[in-house]
Amino acid sequence: MKRIVKYLICGLTLAGLIAGGCALGPPHSVNGDFARNERLQPANFAPSDAQNFKPDQLWVIERDTNISSAIPASPPLGGLTAVVHGHEHPMPLKSMNVDATMHGYISTVDIKQQFENPYTQKIEAVYEFHLPEQAGVDDFVMTIGSRKIRGIIRERKVAEAIYQQAKQLGFLALLLSTDQTNTFHQTIANIEPGNNIDVDIHYFQTLHFQDGWFEFRFPTTANAKGSSDSQRVPVSFLLDVDAGATIADLQCPDYLTKKSLASEHWIIQSKPEVETPNEDLKLRYRLAKGQSSSDFMSYRDQRGGYFTLLLHPPDYTSTLTNVKVDWGAMKVSEIYPSDFTNLPAGRAVLIAGRFMGTVPPAITVTGTEGNQTVSFSIPVDISKANTEKMLPKVWASMKIATFKQETLRTGDLGFISETKQVALEYGVASPFTPFLAVDASEPTKGDKSMTVPAAP
């Protein structure tokens, strides 16, 4: 009876911490909805078994506040490790599926990895996963045995308090942090013996553009922490490329096959029985001469308008200086980055901002090449407005990155509060808003688990 009361008290305490954390978010944020125990589905991420989620399952992702540039190396692909009798052992990665969609210069990626715990003792494990630059995780689902965990964003102190209490009482818990290199360090407490572990990650990123080529990159080299041997696992890729304009050339590794559905739309997928490649996956494409890949995108929701602009010099020009953009009647605000006066030849600058007015049929750009004034227009395809739902998150991610740079540059801690608010409202991880997951439905079975320390 005492044991039952103990867990009842624990549940109430966890609920109090969770509810207390909800006050950190805006009144109509996802966090507030979760506090009312509404069944929420993550935006732009719908696992096949999403209908089985329980409203009392919580998840928090945290960005590491250590701003040091000296980040130790970690497994680029990802892996779970466990400490047994003082020695680290890899948790076998059984398979991985990567499903990516590219619309113009924005891509969204769903990754599903399956691990298993072959040990006879309950453990606490470390999961690491490296993502490309400019990538932002906005959803994560972990399945361990019969338990499913998903998460929402909380302030760091709240997340840490919930995780530590759940860990001590034997509840399945997850705490994920990420450093400046986009390596995610995830601690999973109380994994029971023999359970399978499925990890589903959803993230978004902008494609790299240089010398007319768009490039999508996915890290695939898999090494267990502390081991020099690569894990060779079954892996499958399905890449959907919709460039928005005619593709003149598309390059991908030999272990992938490509099929054209239309001049601007290609499907690329892995050949049967492909194992993890020795190098990162790189897919590149360039458009036909004179084609434009929807360099300007816009989206509106109840909060207002959002836009992105891939700004790069025309093929006939060299480096441009003194660059200015005429936005017409858009009434733009909160543009990041704010300084884009120089455009190096062959390279591009991605701009994100808010707007309250009307979108013009074209965006006019002027600049200086040597002693000559150069002017060119970027056409706007109105028919494709409001088709890219990720734009608010892209804008929020770029705003958070700017705040982080300003904090480092000026030492002004006032940016921290603003960063928290943006992260909580838009569901994008930041240095001060973690993601934590706790399954408080019942404690796990077995003795206290062995602890695996995070990578030093």
C-alpha cells in the first residue's frame, strides 16, 4: 500500500511540475494545450501509429547552454551505448529508414532507427545523432517496448527537475540536449532488459546553394562511441525532390536509383539490401538555364505572414555590394539576417522575415558591381503561396540563431528571455528550452539501472 501511495504522490508531483512549466509558454501555445491534457499531434509529423499516443506522455528536448566551440567528436550517424562492468558496449542499431522531401530549397526529413537492448540488466543509455548545419528538430518519438514517448518544449530547469525525479522513481524518461555542432545527446533512463528501441526524428533544413547547385546532405557514417569499427546496418532512403522548376542535372551516389516523374520532380531511393555507406549521402541538382526555383516563398497563419528569400546574384554578375531589396507593399519586419549587403559570386544568402501587407508579383534587388549599378527582379509565384507550412519554424529558427549570436557578441542576457518565448511558441529547440519525455503511467520493472555518463 505504501508503494502505491508513493507512486501516486510522485504522479501528482510530476503533474505539478509539468503544469508549472506550462506557465512558461504563451497562453495559446502548444504547451498550454498539453497542460489541459488535450490529445495533440505534432505538426508536420504523423507516425503511422500516432493514434496510440497517450496524453499523459511528455517529452522535452534541450539545447546545451555550453557555448564553447570545443565540442568533442561523437558518432555522426548515431548510436546507443551502455556501460557494463566499466566498459562501453554499443547498443546494436538494427536498421534505419530515411524519408526526405525537398520543396525548392527547404527540406523536411523523417528518420526511423531501430535499436535493441540485448542485456539482462535495466540500464540508462546515451543516444547521439548528428544533423546537418541549419537543421532544426521539431518532433521526436521514441518507442521502448510497449511504451511510446513524445515531447513538448519546456524551460531547462523544469525539464531537468522532472527527468531527475522520474529517473529516481523508476519511470521511463528521456532528456535530449544538442550542442553547437548539431549533435544531439540524449539520455534515456530505465530501459528494461530485452526491449526494442525505436527512434523517430523529424527535422527541417534549408539546402546549401553554390555555383548553381542545390545540395542535400545526410550524415551516414556510423561509429559506436569509443569504437573504431563502423556499424554496418540495413538502411533505406526515399528522397522526393520537387524543385519547382525544370531540373537540368541531378547527381546522387551509385547505391541510389533515380526516377523522373516530371521535369521538376524526381524520386530517388536506395537499391535493395543497401548497408550504411562509408561517406555522407550527398544529393545535388541544378536547374535548367533561365529557370528559377521559387526563390521567394510565403506563408500565412493566424499569427500573420512569413516569408523566405534565397538571394543570390544572377549568373551574368560577379560579387555584388551595397545590396538593397525593394519589398513593395509587403510591410516587412523582423528580417534575419538583417545584414545582407554583400553577395559573393556563386553563393546565396537565405533571408527570413515577417510581413503584414500584400506580396508583389516580383521582388526587386539592386546592388553595385564595380562602378556599375545592377538591378534584377525575382519573380513571385502567387499560386504557390501558403504551400510551405515550415516557413514559420524556419523564421523562428533563424531568429533564435540571431539572438544566440547577439548574446555571444554583446553579453546581453536579455536575449535569453526572448529566445525562450520564440522557442516555446513555435516548437523549435533553443539553448534554453529543452525537450523532456516521461512515461509516468507505471514504473519500469527491475532493480536500479546502471548509469551511462554523457560523452565528456
